[in-house]
Amino acid sequence: MKTRRSFIQTVAAPILALPLLDNEIREKLLADIPYDGPVLKVALMGLGGYATIVANAMQSCTKAKITGLISGTPSKLTAWQSKYGVDPKNCYTYQDFDAIKNNKDIDIVYVITPNGLHKDQVIRVAKAGKHVICEKPMAINAAEGKQMVDACAKAGVKLFVGYRLHFEATTLEVIRLRKAGEFGSIRFFQGLSGFKIGDPTQWRLDKKLAGGGSMMDIGIYSINGARYMVGEEPVWVTAQETKTDPVKFKEGVDETITFQMGFPSGAIASCLSTYAMNHLDRFFLDGEKGFAEMLPSTGYGPIKGKTNNGEITQPHVTHQAKQMDELAEIIFSAKQPVVPVDGGEGLKDLRIIDAIFEAVRTGKKVMI
Ligand code: NDP
């Protein structure tokens, strides 16, 4: 049988080596060839809402597959084992998952639990000698994030953050256009991130498990987005909090924060993070020569983009499937993502969140 590797070696290699071959054509040619390279063996930890989306998306991955499960709910372990064909010997609880250390069926653990649990869980995975993907926000503050980065470095394992948009085609096209100078020098970014949150008893409104409120959960998209859209790191922030429902949004759980960021070039960002309003998922980037708008900008897609020159047309690919296949390539072939997805990237967002909370507390401009 003709394998992908032998096909590439004998037939496709000379075509793919052509210097002028468009990347899109190259991808299309490769897509038709069955993949027979290494497959990343992934254990999912925390089988909740987002893990369900990741698990379904991963059914179309070619370079990554679910081989393990970690959960505190025995009935989910049983159901997911049969649904995704996971060997029961690769299933663990939060009490016993350190034993993955001796399990060759697991290369990496994807931590998809409440934010306040990420630090300890990621450090335990690192100590077990496995790579880790941690959902956003990577931790509940930068001090915790730093401990995670250090623990993974010490254990010699890779730490990634679940920044799925860093692999999303429309997002990458806007970044390409900005780098190519299509918008001229960047002057302004606006990020609107929010939704109306329901059930007041959920962990997202519990300071200990969430680390905050809307900012940790949804405002982080505007922070992260400002950084990859502007292409610079902010040097200062100012921020203002408003709260209409202090019963639902207790002390330390932010309902709505507006914040501003200043970048070294003089560009500024103006952003909104909220748990009190719907229809907020928009990025706008303005430069001296043009603009880009993404609406929606961070949902599960399709992401829609346009510039002063018209609509951006990029194919929609399920974000989490693309993310997991790309992470496999980063691990197996040392491929470099256009926008980093490592622990350092997660830490940068956490430092900005810390500064925003300080600016809210003090009413002052906070330097980063
Ligand atoms: P859910 O509440 O839907 O699921 C969290 C799961 O974590 C639970 O089902 C449970 O799984 C496990 N868990 C362990 N301990 C606790 C605890 N004390 N309280 C509640 N759950 C616990 O949350 P989400 O899946 O929506 O969010 C999980 C993480 O994913 C968060 O960090 C969030 O920010 C991130 N996220 C990222 C998104 C993205 O687009 N990148 C989108 C949505 C969320 P079990 O029963 O198996 O133990």
C-alpha cells in the first residue's frame, strides 16, 4: 500500500519542493494524502462543557487522538471510555493521575478544569514527566503562572495554553496583512468581549475557582487579541470596574471592566470585559493606512473578518481540531506557530490581568 511517507518521498516531494508553490496549494495536495506520521496521545482532564467540544473536534484530527481520561466523575469516565474508545487502563481520577508517569499511552495531558485548579494540576502532570496543555486563563495570577512555567521547564516538558485562535485562518490573515504593512502603522485597537452569565452558583462566579469574574474568562480574549492584533506588548494599563449586581458578582468577582492599554509605539487599546451584556465579540484594528474588523472575533466560528479592502475569505476549520493537529506538529517537528502558544504567552496575559486588577483597585495607571 502507498503510505503518505512513501508517496511524499517518491511522488509529491518534487512537486512540493517547487519554490513558487503556493502554501494553500501545498496544503491541499497534502490533505489528499493519508497521514501516517506520529500521533500525539492526549489525555483529557476535566470532562465538562469545553472538554466535550474538544473531544468532538478531535474526532477529525489526524495527528492527535484521545488515549486517556482524567475525571472526578466515575459515570463520565465510563461513558467517555466507550464513546471515544479509550482503554479503561488509561483512565484516572484526580487522586491517582500521578500514575500517568508510567503510562506510555499518554504523551500529553489537556487540563480543562476550573481556572483555580490549573496550577496544581499542571505541576503534577509536569512532575509525572508528561507535556501539558492548559486551558485559558493559564492560572489565576502571574505568580501562579510563573510557578507552572518553572515546574515544566524543570521537568523538561512542554507547557502550552489552549489559545485556539492562534491557529485560526482569518486571525492569521489579519496578522499577515498587518505585518505586511497593509494597515500602515497601528494606532488603535478595540476589543469587546462579553456575554450575560446565567447560573449564579457556577464555579465561574466563585472567586476561589475562577480567580475573578469576566476578566479571567472572557476579557482575556481582548487582552490576548490586542497583543496579537497590534503586534506589541502593552507597557501600561488603566481600568474601571462597574457592578450592577453585587449579590451575583461578589467581592473579587468582576462583572464589567473597561480597560485601556498603551503600547511602545504609541498605539492604544480600549477594551470591554463583561458578564452582563450579550453580543460582544468584536475586534477592530486601525492603522494609518487601513483597518481590520473581526466580528465575531473569538467564538467557535466561523470567525468573520474584513478590511478596508473588503471581506477576508478564509476557510473555516474547527478550531480545536486544527489546534490539536498543530500542537502535534510543534511537538514532533518543532514547527513554530505564528503566535506563540507556550506558557510564556499565558504568563504575559496573566501579568496584564494582574495590572488591570491593580488599576481597578487603585484608580491609577499601572506600568507593566
Ligand atoms: P465546566 O464547568 O463545563 O467543566 C469543568 C470540569 O472540570 C467539570 O465538568 C469537572 O469535570 C471538572 N472539575 C474538577 N473539579 C471541579 C470543581 N471543583 N468544580 C467544577 N468542575 C470541576 O467548565 P468549562 O469546560 O467551560 O471550562 C473549563 C476550562 O476551560 C476553564 O479554564 C475555561 O476558562 C476553559 N474554557 C476555554 C474555552 C476556549 O475556547 N478555549 C471555552 C470554554 C472554557 P469532571 O466531572 O470530569 O471532573
